[in-house]
Amino acid sequence: MNISIIVPVYNTERKKLEKCVSSLIKQDLESLEILLIDDGSDGLNIKYIDKIASMDERVKLLRKKNGGVSSARNLGLDEAKGEYIMFVDSDDWIDEDCLGYLYGIAQEYKSDVVMWRHVKEFEEKSVEAPIYLENKLTYDSWKMEFNPFDMRLMGMCWMKLYRAELLKNIRFDTKLTNGEDVEFNFRVFEKMESAVYVNQTFYHYRQTSDSAVRAFKEDMPARYDYTFTAMARDIRKSVNNKTQLIKAYYSFAGIAYLVLNMNYIFAKGNRMTYHEKIRCLKRLSEKKPYSKAISMAEKLELPLTRKMALIFAKYGFYHGISAIMLVKKYMDGKSS
């Protein structure tokens, strides 16, 4: 078996799931298994999930009690038979006939991980997410033509082919609910010896206003605390790539800081007054690891637009961060 694709499913809208699975079966790679992991979907959804699973003999449906996306992915990892593993979210899709090409790249370069670009799919438009301009960049002990620890690549478990052997004793931490895929990659990339970056957009990432990243949750800061604790543990245990993991840790802290600003402090669901929000922002900015990420703002490998909020925090310009959040919410509203 060349590739196993793991697709966690939980009450996914029928049309979205159909689009996802259709994109997977329209591939030029015969030696392929598609593992649909039904994570305890409601009874109303079971019939159409069964029907979608019957679309192709390469689709295998597995059912389990609801335990979250990490436990669903772990079941897929336990069952996968492929030489390479790929994760796809059930409301996303990939381009037709891309897996044969990507598998060929993996074979040609004997790579532990193959990575590529994605497209952000809003309701009204598609936005490409460029990373590196060159194609077929390699990372190994001889060449470091790109940085796989860049959060634009390391930050997701999808848009990648992982060598199955690399994941043999690695599973997602089911206790984590924010950044669980990044923490997973901390442990995977610690073992990784080679990677290839393909400058093509094969993965389509659907943007929804009610996604886990965008939704307001009162315990969101604590959720990130759990993730940082796990990442710090990973770094302590690391033998390889420790320096890159430390840099990635603070890059993720910078991103988490912005997410907390956008979807916690300045979110609609937060009923604090504006002045209370500014005080909350100040406290967050002084807390580790965010304070360290802020102090390193100019050195972090983040887009300039994201760095700006960290630079404002570095110089105590908290009202400027509030203004950035307002502009971002406006732009997100236009995109969706």
C-alpha cells in the first residue's frame, strides 16, 4: 500500500464530506486506502456517511465513540497500512491526480516528509498561502534549502505526506485541544532526517466562522497552557533538532498570542469592558512564553502583518493591538 489517508468525521455536512471523499477517490494512485473515522456522529448523519463510504472500494469506514479529532486520527494511525500517511480534514479537499506525483517525489528524494502549499477557501473567494517561491527544496544533513520548522508548514498535520515508519510510536495527545497538530509535529520533526517542499497548492483548507480556532472559549488561555507544557516536555526529551524546536516553540507562542487576542480578549463573546480587555492583554503580554516571543518579535519567522502586533506589545502599545484586531476582524468578515 502506497498511501493511507486518514479523515476524521464528526457531523460533517453531507455536501462537504462528499466533496472531500470525491477528491480522494479521483486520484491516479491505485495503491491507496482512505480511512474514514466516524468519531461518534449523530444518528441522522450515519446513513449518508455509510453511503459516501461506499463510493469506492478503497474507502474503509471505522466507527468509534466520540473522543475528539486526535483520538480519531490515532485510530486511523493504528489501522493504516500505507508506506506514507496523509491527514485530510473532512470539510477540506485535495486536487485530483496529485497523490501519484507526491508519492513519486517521496520516492525520488527518499523523504521522511513531503510538504506543499494550501489554498484558503472562503465562501466568496480562494486565497493562496505562499510559503517559498522555489520548487522541490530539500532539507537533510547535507542541504537546508528551506525550514520545515516554519509554522506555515509545521503548524498543520495536513498538506503533508509522512513516512509511516516515522510515526510508528507517535500518536496525537488526546488531552490537547489547541495546537494538538503542532505538538504532534514537534515529536515527529524531532525524529525527521529529511524533507522536501513542493511549491504547488494541492490542499484546499475551508475557512468557516465557527471553526475551533475562531470560536470564543473562556478556557482558551488554559488550553494553550496545556499545549505549551507538552511542547516544553518534547523539547526536554529531544535528542535531535533541539535548536529548531526551541525556535518553533516561540514562533507558536507568537501565533497563540495573536489567536488569544483575536478570539478571546477581543472576541464578541468576551463581555469585559474595553479597559478590562486592555488590562487582560497587558497581563497576557507579561506571561511566559508570550513575553519571550514578544521580546523576540523581529526574529520570529512570521509574516510581517502578524509581527506587528508582537512589536506593538514589545513597546507597550496595547491600543495599537486592539486596532489591528479590529482591522483583521473587518477583513475576515469581507473574506467570509
